[in-house]
Amino acid sequence: MLEEVERWFADRSWSASDRPLDQLLSAKRAAGTTVSVVLPALDEEETVGAIVEVIRRDLIDGLPLPLVDELVVIDSGSTDRTAEVAAKAGARVVHRDDLLPRIPAVHGKGEVLWRSLLATTGDVVCFVDADLRDFSSAFVSGIVGPLLTEPDVQFVKAMYDRPLGDAPGQGGRVTELVARPLLNLHWPRLAGFVQPLGGEYAVRRELLERLPFPVGYGVELGLLVDALHTVGLDALAQVDVGVRLHRHQDGQALGRMAAAIYRTAQLRLSRGHLVRPELTQFERGPDGFVPRTYPVDTEERPPMAGVKEYSGRRVA
């Protein structure tokens, strides 16, 4: 198994600089591939506009052939100016609740990503988190690149350094404490992924259509594991895009993420009876510690290929 991981890491790990933009545009033109970029956003007015502006400047406007054909921000109920800022910067803004209204939306990142398939048409769908700072368009061109130049690659994750304050490489605490141990112990063929929980990845639509989407923070692990079982390890890849800077959440929020990710793994390991899908944490109040219990995301959305509104759109 170790030899297979080492071989995969050597064969399927690249740098964004390995594929210059002119090479990508040439490959895109030859294949006629279309690319959609999706930013799931909830109260991200401080960062979403700059991300949209960089993508438009570097990958859409002024190019003989745009690398990105659709740039869509899916607003999942922001209470700030996220939608206004994103639209002004040049993105098409779609509200989560306007997509597939027959099925009431639930809160969660995976829910937004699942519904985004109905808001986009690209052959390749590229997801980018909306809270990134000092954003580089290499986050998009880097991970889209292998899908334009390598016909057998179907799923590409970004890898990067993830500093925590002034400490290099200390971000991604849930990755190191939960996701990486889970993958190494239960899906060791995925042990070569540097950032398995990263929010920046590009996937062929025909694969995304076939995968279930955990509605919450387990979506990245769930998609990666299910992609492995659906198309095999050699169809998966990763690209080094540099450094990822973003807003870090507090320890209790990370605990809730960790529980959702563990539950997503558990479902894929057993598909058995339900274990208590709740997490109790503690906060100090005026009279001592107070328990707070939160639900853990356990719901999943089915593969989009089976949703009648989606399949009907494709027929039309």
C-alpha cells in the first residue's frame, strides 16, 4: 500500500506552474471544455469581492479565450453585503433557496455545493472558498489544469501551506487531528493527499453528478472517499498552489466540524445503525460550566443525476 501511495504521489502531484496559462487555453480550445467556478458564501463581504475580481481579471477578461466560462457565487443566507459585493465585482449571484425549491434547504456547506450543480453548466466545476485572503488565480488555474490536459484525471484537490498566525504549517487543525488519521487508518490509498479537507478542488461534472453530497462540513471528505471508490485512485490528483490564508475559526466551531467529518467517515465505513448524532461542548457561565449540545450533520443529498429537475434540464 505504501508503494502505491508513493507512486501516486509522484505521478499525480503537480505544481500550478507546471501548466502555463497559454497551455491551458490551448487545451481548452482543442477539447471544447467549459469551466464553472463556484464560490459558496455566507457572510463573506470582506473577501468575496477581491476573489471575484482576481478571477475575472486573470482568467476571464482580456483573454483570447476565457479559462473560466461561469463565475457563480452561491449565497447561502448572508446577512451582510456578500451578494451585493460579489455582483458588483462581476460574479453571477444565485441564492441557495432559489435552487431546487421543491426540496427545503438545510444549513451547511455541502448543501450549497450540491445545489450549485443546478446553477452551473460547465463540464468542469471548480469550488473555491469565499473567505480566502491575498487570493491568487492559481488556485483556479492550477487545479483546473490537469482536467484540461490529462484525460484520465477526474478530481483535483489544491494543496498548499496553511499558516496559523505567524506559525507556518499550523493551520488545518481538523485535518491533522481528525481527517488525516481517519484516511490513513481506513482509506490508506488516500494518505497522499496533503489537504484532504481543502475547499478548493475541481471535478468533472459527470463525476459530481454520480456522488452523494454530505450537507455539512463532511462534504470534502465524503466526496474524496466516494470519488476513490467510483473512479479509482489514478483518476485523482493534487496541485500545489502556494499559500492559503483565510479566517480561522475557534476551537468549538472546529469541534463541530470534526464531529461532522467523523460521522461522514463512519457512514462510509459501516452504513449501519445511527449512533448519537450530537456533540456536547462546554462554555463557562457565571455559575460554572454550561453544556451546549449541537446536532452533527448526518443528512446527505443524493447524486444529482437522480434529481428530476436536473435531469430534465439536461434533456431540454
